[in-house]
Amino acid sequence: MFTNYRARTGRNLILIGYRGSGKTTIGKDLARNLGLNFLDTDTAIQETTRQSIRDIFVNQGEPAFREMETATLTTFASQMDLEPSVIATGGGIVMRPENRELLKRLGLVVWIEVTPQIAIQRISQDLYTAEQRPALTDHSLADEVHKMIAERTPIYRELADVQISNNDDETDPDMVADCLISELRNTDWYSNLVKLIDT
Ligand code: S3P
């Protein structure tokens, strides 16, 4: 785990990381254990458009989907009454500089790191992936995952306030969430959250 806390005024906890890193599973555990709401940018886009992410890629193309990600973050950031939430994000959301600014504004950023080997294993075992998730390149799954993780890792690292790895399938996701919460207790973000909940 590494930490690199910067002053974050946003009240949310943002999860970034590649496909198969466990953002959704760990995010839901975090939300439950911290008593926060859970949001997911992909789900928000699917609800707004009533299309699967895969259909959006096929019918409108990836650039249109990236616009939708920015619009979703903008909406979250402008909702002053947004309950403090754990926000899981799509793995590629960090590629646009304006999204990185929005994510920083929204709250404390946690990068859940996964190795290419484990990501490939999880993605190939996940039926949802086959049906719903678009391919991101013309390469084989293994080449795509290696290429994307190599390209995105410096960006995840730069953006993250906290990093945690989730590469051991023997470890319950709830334990990863607990470990993160112990670390988060040291942050101003957490003190502000407790004050907010107490008032
Ligand atoms: C993407 C990851 C997906 C989804 C879209 C693009 C990416 O989200 O946003 O298919 O570019 O890595 P998950 O990371 O939740 O799979």
C-alpha cells in the first residue's frame, strides 16, 4: 500500500483501477462498512442511456462513451446535495485530463492495483465481461490487458491518494476493504466525514 495524501475537499471516496481490480466488489464493501452510498459511473451511464456499455461502444463509438463519462462526473461534481458516496469508475476514465480534475474535486482517490496476470484470469472467468464489456483494442485479451495496464499505471499512480493491491483471490474483498478503512482513518478526509455524519 502507498499513500500520498493531498488536500481533498470532496466528500466522496473514488475508486480507480483496471478491469478486474475489484472496484465494484470492494466499493460495495467499503460503502456498507463506512455507511456511505455506492455509485458506479458505468451503471449511471447505462441507466441514463438505457444501453449496455458494449452497445454504446458498438453503436456510438468509444469517443462518445468517453464524453458520457465526463458528463457523468460533471453531474456528480455539481450535485451539492450528493450524499457522501463511494464512487467506482470505469478503468479508462482517468485517461482524460478533465476527468482527472473532476475526480480530484470529487474526493479522495483510491487506486486498486491488479497485475496483468490476475486481471486476465478474472476477466476470462467473468461471464459479464464476455457479454457486456467491449474490447478496447484489436489485440488478444492478454496483449490488450498488458498494453492497457502499462499505459495506465503511471496515470493511476499519479492520481492516487492511496494505493492498495488486490491480487490475492484467497483474501476476502471485505478484508481488503477493512485494510483500506484502517488506513483511511488517518486522513483528514475521514475526520471530515465523521464530522459530517455526526452533524
Ligand atoms: C473500460 C472499463 C470498463 C468500462 C468500459 C471501458 C476501460 O469499466 O468503463 O468498458 O477503458 O478500461 P470497468 O473497469 O468497470 O470494467
